Amino acid sequence: MIVRPKPTLWDVLFTLKGSVARDIALKLFVITLLSAVVTLLSFRDPALFSRFSAAPFTLIGLSLSIFMSFRNNACYDRWWEGRKQWGQLFVEVRSLVRETSDLGDDAGRRVLLRSLCGFCHALAARLRDGDEAAAAVAWTDGALDAAPNVTDAVLAAAGRAGQSLQASGRIDGWRYQILSARLVAMSGVQAACERIKSTPLPFAYTLLLHRTAYLFCCLLPFGLAQPLGWATPLITAIVSYTFFGLDALGDELEQPFGHDVNDLPLDAIVRGLERDIRAALGERDLPPVLEPVGFVLR
């Protein structure tokens, strides 16, 4: 995720970090080159594109921009929903830590909280197609490689730790119900994040938008060459940058748990949760807060 102060005019014009300009540079070059060729042909033979008009492209461009705004709104909703789910995980973990604080350095509480830390690490690895077992093994005692869903297995271990606390009389039945409700809420966070990851926008929807954007940008020079002359490549490049840029940004936001610069900073979020849990366990040598590197927070 890009984290930087309010950009200046210079930053707006020339910043590449966080911009999709690099991702669409080849497309822009091809469209601009096509525009230059069409403009050159128009100058050599003015009658060649005399019947082409820019009016139809105005209507097509308006329709395409509306269509693209719907898709980008849907993609941003997925990104924001992912962030809200991880924010809810913060709420549940911190609440459970606070609700068990009277147990002090109880061994059962330590197992419970360490399992929660392992759950957070495993969930981040799962959403990024990483090794869940390797991410969680430092926080759990049992073997995790055989579990079909390692993240859920770690959360189940936390549930067993809660049952042990009740069985030993460290917490009563009412507090155990509250603890179980916290774990159920965390399971809901996992399910919601898995839903976002495994259910992309309908492919036909995305394919239609991609095709329409390509066709519009490729045909636009034919409608502009006659009235605009050598300004055609510049205008076409600006329009193409807008449409291709929004298209590429939507692709990034559609999967918010990846490693793109505009994706959610899961490493930093998990580090924050780990620090809270380890501090609650009385540890003083806490890992540092992750800071942005080159304005990018991972």
C-alpha cells in the first residue's frame, strides 16, 4: 500500500511509485505509434479518413467511462472489504487479550494467545498463496503439515486452549462462551477473506471491458486524425492512459491480498497484531513496527 504525504504538483506529474504507468507503458507506446501512423497517412491522403468523425467516439467513450467506473467501484469495494475484515480481526484479538488479562502468565492463556498469533500469520500466508504451516509453526506445538486447512487448524488449537482453561476452572462457563464467540468471529474473518480471494469479478464482465477499451483506443486515432492533425497522438495517449490506467488499477484492487504496491499491507498488519499479543504475554523484546520502504508499506 502506498503511504506518502500529500503529493505536490511535481509528485502528481512525475511520480511513478504507486502509478500504473509502468504496467501500461507498452500499450501506450503501441497506441501512440498507431496514432502517429494514422496521422501521417491522413496528411499524405486527406481524403483517406475524411468520412471518419469524432462524434461516435464521444458516445462510446462516455459509455465506456460509465462502465469502467462501475467495475472500479466494485474492485475498490473488494479492497475496502478486505481492509475492514482485518480491522475486525484487530478488534477480536485485542478484546480477547483484554478479557483474559486477569489470568496473568497462565500457561493455558499463553497457548491460547500464541495460537492466535499463529492464526494471523497463517491467514496472511494463505491469502498470499504462501506456506501456512511455515508461517504458523513457530507459534504452535502440534504438527500442521497434515491439516487440509492449516489456518483453521491453528484456530481450532486456540479453541482447545480455551476449553482447557474452562476445564481447569480458570474461567467459568460464561467467560468461555465469550471466548468462543471471539473465535467464531475470527473464523468469520477468515471465511470473508477467503471469499474475496476465491471469488473474482465475473470473467465475462472483465473481458468485455478489456475488449471495449482496446477497440476504443485503437480506433480513436481514425476519428481524430482529420480534425486534430498532429495533436492526435498526444490526445490519444492521454485518453488511452486514462482508460488503460483505470483498467490496470481495477485489476490490482480486485485481488487486495497480493504483493502489488496498491494491495493491503498484510505484513504490517500481522506485525501489529503480533506486537499486541507478545506485549500481553509480558515480552519486552518486541519486533519493530514495519515502516514504508520507498513509500510502500507491505
